[in-house]
Amino acid sequence: MRAGKVAPAGGCGSMRGLWVPLAVLALARAALALTEQYPALSLLKQRQGPAGGCASAGEWAEQYSAERDSSFLHFHESDCDIGGSSSCESVLSLNTEKILSQAKLLAEQKRFPFATDNDNTNEELAIAYVLIGNGLYDEAIRHFSTMLQEEPELVSAIYGRGIAYGKKGLHDMKNAELALFELSRVISLEPDHPEVFEQRAEILSPLGRISEALSDLTKAIQLQPSARLYRHRGTLYFISEDYATAHEDFQRSLELNKNQPIAMLYKGLTFFHRGLLKEAIESFKEALKQKADFIDAYKSLGQAYRELGNFDAATESFQKALLLNQNHVQTLQLKGMMLYHHGSLDEALKNFKRCLQLEPYNEVCQYMKGLSHVAMGQFYEGIKAQTKVMLNDPLPGQKATPEYLKVKYLREYSRYLHAHLDTPLTEYNVDIDLPGNFKDHWAKNLPFLIENYEEQPGLQPHIKDVLFQNFESYKPDVQELICVADHLGSMMQYETPGFLPNKRIHRAMGLATLEVMQAVQRTWANSKVRMNGKTRLMQWRDMFDIAVKWRRIADPDQPVLWLDQMPARSLSRGFNNHINLIRGQVINMRYLEYFEKILHFIKDRILVYHGANNPKGLLEVREALEKVHKVEDLLPIMKFNSKTRDGFTVNTKVPSLKDQGKEYDGFTITITGDKVGNILFSVETQTTEERTQLYHAEIDALYKDLTAKGKILILSAELGEVDAVCNLILSLVYYFYNLMPLSRGSSVIAYSVIMGALMASGKEVSGKIPKGKLVDFEAMTAPGSEAFSKIARSWMNLKSISPSYKSLPSVSETFPTLRTMIEVLNTDSSHCLKKTIVVV
């Protein structure tokens, strides 16, 4: 990576008419149990606790609220239809005097907000609040309205009417506006009651008016701080992705009341979203100490372990959640997705099917079910599931789900794969066959709006699905081939948060490595290869295409496509491979290891920039940079120059080996900031036609040299020749990484080519990739190909290849079709762990 460019009072009349039976109805259903049925609503809180040793409704609500989910006010439709419910009618026959005495007791205890000094008024108010508690919101509104006709400023009635409007349902904006109007009237009459501000916030937040809700909660905290208020405000900050401020509020809440599992859970989630996985795990475990049957904590713990790449710990956490509730849909969905990305497709399918039994319209589970079937070659069931997702059109104004956006691409690709199940892989090419606009839209994850698109033919009945192949059905030498591939693939695993081991990918890329080795050896021995229906000498792209085909079929969800094969219009605009390292407070934990390295590079470029454009202020900038220890610290530096006030970009340069002194565009680092200190820190490579041609020329020259030296190596295995070939392989892949010529999967594809080509030269990689290291970022941040070669060789621990590799059967001949490739990826090879792999 080289530098480039530097971006209370009164009474009311007695009840008449309908009010007596309604009071009977409501109080019979709830009576004194009102506070137990609706404890979390602020309308049931009181300023003074009742006589005796029981906790007040407010205290009980405080305790219960801590156990609830992030939605701290739920609005429900009425459970009772006066006109037709038999359950409603049966209650009407209950003793009226008994119900009224219960209402009187409720009023005497003043277990509702803004109780007055008038007993008759309190009884009337209590009846209305009980109506609310039983879902009879319109009747409650009429009762409150009758009282307000006689006393327009009866605060409790205004407040209760506002609550009733809110409870009717915020999907009707008229209800929301009336609820907010009434609560605002209460605040104007009684401005020192935090519960009213809190209640108004609870109505504002589901309307998307988060800043107003935050303002109300802040006012409530100023009036009377409480654990619940801090927790509520923290939840809104969390929804707003202000995880640092949310963490502060959850911490304050826990300091006031440490026994709050939900607050501890959300504290952990603020860590999780900032990339602090170990701290998140500790918080989730603490939440489970407080509440041993806390399903959401187990679910979140499983996700954190998944992100760490700890499959066993994640599985254990998900399983504990399901032991508590075997029908917990979110856990089934998350566990299924983890199993899919671990390569355990059959087990993943069981979770998705169970998820859909419980929730038939779950788009994620439906999509993943279809994907899992297709990946295993079960195209009929796969496309059936995909079609169900396609039929779930978003409503007008509703944002389409990621699954809905992706599913038509997957269905078209699935049809293509099915049609080619038994066609020799050497006779067709995905990049040529699929329409250009289809590939372009798929790679960019755009809505499926392609003009004049002709759909792939439907499934052809004579082409059967892929059947399961037992490991024992393969010949012993093929079994050995599979076991060796599993081992080689495991050598490519990143030991970095965010990368879950995937045994299916391991096998696919291990087989790719062996096939690359065999193909390169044949090329160096002057043999030709069969590619895309033609027999010719192998080129460097053919070598990578071997790895590409295995990576594609291992996970058909991802479009692994050559960018230079996209439509000319797409290339002329440039195709960006974009990675957000930090977006606001969301940190991409995969790349944490490289933040400091990139930061040092940026600081150097800032000094060069100011040296050329702001020499008088250079000393001030230098002193300020000395205090910069993390990317966020760069924001104040940006203010030193008007051109960089809103942000800046830094371009890296890649030195040429072919033309000394010449440099190519590497990747672009972008940093921008807003007024509140949130930043966007990203890197991207832009694949244009011109840039691609420059890199291709470099790779062509290196491949030509590699082929020549490889042919010499076949004849004379001198140490110097082996070393030269090794450096040429690493240099070639260095430019491939910096070019980023594929829409997905470039990293593992290139590393399998490295391993395969090295094996062709007689050298085997025996060292694992160090913890925290990403091979593609090592190449992209290295100052040159020589530096990258030195770094890579430091962990590869190259050793002489075992002669027994020569006895392995040909990968391309053993698995000549998509069907045979899918079969071998599906087969269980657990016995490989029980036997010794001879060649390793």
C-alpha cells in the first residue's frame, strides 16, 4: 500500500344507563387484579403506596418492566365485543352491588393516576380506568368525556382519555393525535409529573418521532430519575444506533437497580454492535445469572459466540434457549442460519422447517429453506419455497425485505444450475451464459427490474434431483481425496471474529486446491486443458476459474462473478467493492486488526497534504496528530482545512513489477463525520475497464514468467527455482487481491490458488493463517508484492510436499459435473477424523 491522493379536584354525577352494566363487566374481569394485569403501564402507577405490606403498583411495575422486551408500551385491540361475545354477556349477570363495592375499594386505595380528594369522583374515575384495563377503550373515552363536560380540567380524566386513545391503536393517526393532545394538556396543567412525559414518549416512539420521545424521557429523568426511565431512554438511543449513549443509560439504570435482566441484556447488545464481543458475552451471562430462564439472553449469547466463530459455544446457547421454549421462532431461525453457514445444511433445514410450522409466513426461514434445498441439489423443493417468498409482495410504501429482493435471482440461478446438472463442467461458462444485466443487478443486490429479461426455462422433469451419496460408496482413493480436501480447506480458515468455520466451504476449496495443483502440473508438463468447450493451454484466469466454480456451488446464495464480464455500461461507471469499517458507532469487527495500520497511513498522508497545502499550519496539525490514537480522533483534524472539513479520502497505490516506477490505483479510504461525532470509515476498490486492463497486463506477465519457470522446475527441482516460483505465485495473487476482480469470494478463491500452485511446485502450506489476519487485507495494505510475499511466507511454514499426493485421483475427472460436485459436498465424512490422512 503506497500513498496516493488525500475527504386533582371535584366530583361528578352518578352513573346512569349503560354505565352500570359496563362497570359490572369491567370490574368483574379485573377488579383488584388490575395492577397485576397491566403492571407496566404508567397509568397504573401511584404516588403513594397502599396501606399494608404489599408493594405499590409502581414498584411492581418497576420490577416487571425490567423483564419485558424493548417495547415498553403495548397497545392491544379490545378482547371483548359487547355486541356478540358470550364471555362478555356472562359477566353482565354478576352481582352489581359486589362489583360496585370493589370499585369503591379500588378508588379508596387511589390506585390510578391523579386521584382527587373527592371519593365520588375517584369512584367514577376508577370505573373508567378499569374499562381501559379490559380493552373497552371507546366506553372509557365516553365515561371520561362525560366527567370532563362537568369539570373540563379534571386532570385524571384528561390523562385517562389520552391513554384510552393511545390504547385504541396508533395505526390510526387520529388516535395518536388525540392521545398526544390530551397528554400535552395534562403536562400544561401538571408539568412536574414525570409519568406523563414518559407516557407521551411511549406514544411518540412507535410513531417514529424518536427525538421528541427522547426529549420527553430526558425531562422525566430531570424531574425524578429512576432505573426504568434510564432503561427506556437507553432503549430509544439503542434503536437510533447511538450505542455509546444507550450504554451509558443502561449502566445508570443498573446502578439504580442492579436486578434488571432486560437492561443487562441491552447493555450487552450495545457492546455487541460496537464489536466488543467479549464484553457483550459477559453482559449476556450476567443477565442469565439474574434470570436463569431468559431466552433472549441465551439467543443473544449464541449470536455473540457465532460472531466469534465459536460454533460449539453458539450451538450450546441456542440449544438452551430452545430447551426453555422449543417453539421460539427467532432462535430456530438464528440457529438454522448458523448451521447453514457452518455447512450443516441438513440440520439447518430441520430448523427452518420447524420455524415455518410455527410461523408459515416467515420470509427468512422460507428463503433459507429454499436456499438449503438448492445447495443440496433438491431443486424441486427449493424452487417451491422460493416461489412462496416471491408471492409475498410488500405493501405499498413498505420496504421490501432482503429475502424478497434476492429470491428471484436465486430462483433464476437455481433453474440454470438444474438445467446443467449433468452437462460436463468443461462445456459451459456461467459468466458467459447468464445475461449481463441479470449479473449486474444480482451482484449489486438491486431490485429485479430488468428490461426484456427472458426467464430461465422451468425445471425439466427428466433431470432428477441430486441423491445423497454415502461416503462408503466412494472408492478408497476418492475417500482419501475427500479427507485430504477437508484438511486443506481447514487451513484457509480465518481465526478472526465474524468468520464462522464452514465445513462445506472447507471441502469445496480443498478440492479446488487439489484441482489447481493437478491442472498447473499438467500445464508445466505442456499438457492442454479443456475449458469453456475448447481445448487449449491454461491461462491464469483458468487457474482461478477452478476455484471459482467450487466456491459458487458451495453456496449458491452469493453471486461469485467476474466483474470484467459485466455489461460495458456497468464497467464504464465502475463497479465498487465497498466495505464499511465504521458506520456511526457500528464497527465491522472483522477488520479491527487493520484499523491501526490504516490509521498510521492516513496520518502520514495528512502531514503530506498539509505540508503542500497548509505549510503554516503544519506544526499545529503535527501536534494534533500526535494525540490521535483511534480513527474517531481524526474528526477534529478535519477542521484544520476548509477542503477537508466534511471529510477526506486517501488513495493507495500499488507499484508495478512489469514497469518499474509505475503505480496503479489500489483502494480508497474514506472518512466523513457529522456534527455529533459519528463517522463513516470505509474502504473500497473501484473496478473500471481501464484499471482492470492495467492489472491484467501485470498478471499476464507474471503468469507467463511463472509458466516458464514452472516448466524448468519440472525438469530440475533446484532450491533457487522453487523459491523463485513461490515468489511469482505470491506476487501474481498480490495483484489479484488488489484488483478484486470478483463480486464475492475473492479472498478464499485466491488463497486456494496459492496453496494449489505451491503444491504444484513441490511445496505445501503447513502453517495456519495467524489470528486476526486477513490475507486479502494483508495484500491490500502491503507496500508491494515483495513485502506481501515475505508476510505470507512468515506464517505459511512451507514444507516439501508428500509424494503420496501424486497417487490421488484427478479431481476434474472424479467430479466432472455439477451433480457429482454437489454429491461430494453433501456426503458426510466424519470418519476422516477417525483415520490418519496419509499425505498430511
